[in-house]
Amino acid sequence: MCGIAGIFNLEKEVKPEVLKTFTDSLEHRGPDGSGYDILAGGLLGLGHRRLSILDLSERGRQPMTYADGRFTIAYNGEIYNFLELRAQLEQKGHRFQSDTDTEVIMAAYLEWGTACFDRFNGMWAFALWDEQERQLILSRDRFGIKPLYYLCIPGKMLALASETRAFRFLDGYQRSVDDELSRIALDDDYALEGLGYTIFSNIRQVLPGHYAVFSTRHRELEQKRWWSIEPVLNTAGVPSMEAAAEQFRELLLGACRYRLISDVPLATALSGGLDSSSVFATVQKVLAENPHRVNENSQKAVSAVFPGLENDEREYVELMLRHTGKQAIWVETDFTDLTGQIEHDTRMLDALSCAPITSVASIYKGMKKAGITVSLDGHGVDEMMYGYRDMVATLYQHYLWSGGMKQAREAGEALVGMYHPADVPAGLVKVERQLEEKKIREKGIKYLLKKFFGKESEPFQRHSLPVSLPAIGKPYDFSGQPLEKRMLLFETFQHTLPALFRNFDRASMMNGVEIRMPFMDYRIVEFLFSLPPEFKFGRGMTKLLLREAMRDELPQEIVNRKFKVGISSPAVHWFNGPLNGWFMDHLHGTELKGVLEKEKNINGIYSGNTITRAWKEINLKLIRS
């Protein structure tokens, strides 16, 4: 896991000091070493900041060359199945000088060309120079877990980096915020990432599941899709829930087995929720097998505590620790200079988010302080299995207007259960009232006529692309899918999850920690999307298949838990309380400050929606500064 940078200038030689400055702006991503190579007769520079995880010796240094100098690579990520691929390649006559996955990528490309991407199980973003073909190949993993940003002036130059922030340090380029794109992000901070855009003028992304080529012949960066989810949609038939749960459990074991390979200490990020608890329990089963090439310090959990706040889940973490007999490293955030941390973390994020990422970043800061370099996290299941409140709210409204009474009741009860227990009784009363209204509405002549002529409709349409921008690469089009499926596809591939990857990548890598995500093993993703929606939502439960798969592996209190907490900064608490002065000072002189004053409730408190809107404006202001 590292930071990469590159400059390919078709008009003049790249100066070594320019490449070094550009690359070293990513030092936080790779504090363990650096490398800078000038190639292509001086026209191409590749830079690398190293976070040492596999083969800690100098043999793992990048940029790395292969095949007598034909290939040079700057690479960020992990190819988890590299040991199997290495064995296959050795049988074909390839030889290796290091114990890294980096060499395996280049040997695989030499053997199979771009078809090698399909053989990789991992997360990656890399720039590969082919001296023989005189071309630079950029590649990104199936889901975009690892970032790859670029600035391309067709016919003249290409610059690439792991973070948008690095372009502030690119000599000869004046980075600027694009007013139209930032307006879109202010409206919806998840809107751009999945489409390949950023809030900055001309800085784009290689899309997930895409690769691109740039050279003196290919003077523009044309992205080509190498992987798609579409061929596997609904291909599994309809197995029983029991059979599907068994297959899911085996896939998760395999995913964790791969992601435990590490030459440095590793831990599981355990929140106490269903997702992270499932990963932690599965990790312990794999470790009991005494697997190959796993650091001996890999059995612990790292858990953050937020005393006195609603998002503190210590009781559930302790429940898992008692269940597994393992220990946790407890991270209690030090907010001695909270405003300073927020400003620093926001500038490092370099993107718009609905709340400061400081609480998230502090978890990985605590990990690093405890000597942990690799974190196994439970990301991805929520998007693939209706794990968010707004997704369940969409289902509920959909079923209220277009579904059966049983569907509507189950969705309503599931939605209510995701809120704080104190709010559940009032929520259930509201659901019963709305269900009664549904009964009355469906007896009406107007509804029956619309249904007879096939024109019944619902006043609640979501989960379609929020913006219309020129297409980058070959984007997905899920518009023809039913709402239940479209929602999952949209959240996973175009909206929430791409932005979550960005936020967690920045939060962890600013502290020199790599995140691995077992649920994003492509075999798990393809399996889940081959199944119909009822395997993911039903019986008044979200993430139904995961619950069934882990029913005998976890405490029942966690398996059946509905209340959704999530990891986020307590912005409402901060900005209504200890940081209110700082918050209002940053809004001084803006029209928004006057608007906010009018939106206080009778106790002088701003609502969560009000604070989110104001925070985004502050967020953008900090990025511009």
C-alpha cells in the first residue's frame, strides 16, 4: 500500500526535482521509503512512496523493473492471490527476485496482457511503463477501492497521482475548484466519485474496472472497461437460503484467508456491528488453521470508543471479545486540539463530505500508534444488502405505493428498528397509520382504475444518476432494472460506496495504515449480485443472508441487532456545543449564517440537516484555502 505519482510530458523532459516534489506530497501514504525513475528518454517520470507490507527489504522498492528493464511499475494496492499466480507463472518460466506481489503483476502482464486483470483478486491502482511498446498503462481494480487520479492535456501531457491533493504540488499547474462540479457535490457529496469526476477542474479518475493507455501514439487517455457486474446479475438461479448462506460463509473464509497475508502487524477494525463482527469471527477461524505468511500479531481487534455519545458501541465490542476470547486495542480519540484536527483532516481529505472525517481518521491514527499497519474492515455489505436507512426508507415507500401489505409492513418495521430504541414505539405507530392509509387508498376507484390500466405510480423515485455529465470511460446504466435491484447497483457502483472508499482511503492513509475489505472480494460481490433481492432483505431484516450465514458464529444479540450506528464524527454535538464559536466564525460574512440563525429550534439548537449544509460550505472553504 503506497502512494504513486507520474508525469508523462510529450513536449519536454521531466525534471527529477519536479517529479520528487510531486511524489513526496504523498509521503504520508508511504512513510517507509521512496523511489523516482525517469524513463522514455526523459519524457516520463514515475514516483513512489512506500508503505512496507510485503517483503520489507529493499527488493520491494518501487518503481520496480522486470523482464530486463522492459517493464517499470509504480503500484498501490494488494493482489491477494499473488502466491498462486506466482506459482503458475514460474511453471511458465518466469523468475522473481523479490517476495512481493509487484513483480507478479508485471510477469502476469507479460504473459497474458490486459487479460491478466481478470486473474487478479485484489485492490489496485498502478502505472506500468512498457519500454518495448513505448506506452504507459493505467489500471484500476474492479470496484475502485484504490484511487487513481489524472490530469490529461491531450497531445501534450499526462500527470497521475493517488490523491487530488498532490496536484497542488505539480509544477506548472494551477489547481482550481470547478464551480459547477462543486455545486453538484454541495447538493450531494456522493454524486461525483462514481462517475470519475472530482470537484477540481480537469482532474479526473480512472474508473473502477477500467484501464487506459497513454503514449506518443495514444496521445489521449481513452478508458476501456475490462470488468463489469452486468454478466452475473441474477445468474445463480434460486438456491435455498441455507445453501446460499453456506456458500457465502465459505467465500468469506476465503476472502479473509487472502487478506491476512502480511509481513507486518494486522488487526480487525471491530465496531460491534454485524459487519465488522462477522469479519472478526471469520478471521479467528482462519487463524486457527495456522495459515501461511501471516504476521504473528494478527489476532487482536482495534475498537474506537466515544464515551457519552450515541455512536459508542463498547458494550457490543466487549460481547464479541467474550465470545471469541480475544483482546482489543482500545482507541479513545484525543481531541485536545479538535479544531486543528478538523482543519488538517479536511484539507487532507481534499473532497466534500457530509461531516468531518476526524473521528474516522482518529481510529487509524490510534492503530498506527499501537503498531498496526494493516486493518481488516467490514465495508461494502450495507450497499449490497440494503444496510442504510435511506435504502430501507425507499423500499418502504415503494411497497406502500406499489407493493403488497406484507412487504410494506416488513419494510416499515425494519426501518423503524434501525433508529435509536427510544424512537421505536413512535415509529411503529406511524407505520401502522400509514399501512391503514394504504388499505383505504387501494380500495379507492381511482387506484383500481390505474392498476387495471397498468398506470399506477408511486410519488417516490430515487436511485438514478443525480447529475448529467459527459461520460468518462464506459459507465454503467442500471436504469432498466427494477427499483429493488437498481438501488443496490446504484449505491454499490455509482453513489455511496465509491465515496466511502475515497473517505476511508484518505482517513487511513494519512496515518500510514492500509485497509483491506473482505466483503469486497470480487467472488463475494459477484455471488451477491447473482441472487435475487429477497436473499438480502426479508423477515423485517436487512442483510438477511449475512445474518443467516453468521447465525452460529456470532452472539445472537449481534446477529439480530437492527439499530444502525455507523462510524462518523458527532457533528451535531460538536457544532451545537464545544465548537459552536469556531463553526459560526467560519460562516462569518456569508448569507448562510443568517439563514442558520433562523433555523434554530426553541432551545437554540441547529438540526442535523442544517449543520450538514453549513459544514459542506466550511469544508469547501478549507479546501480552497
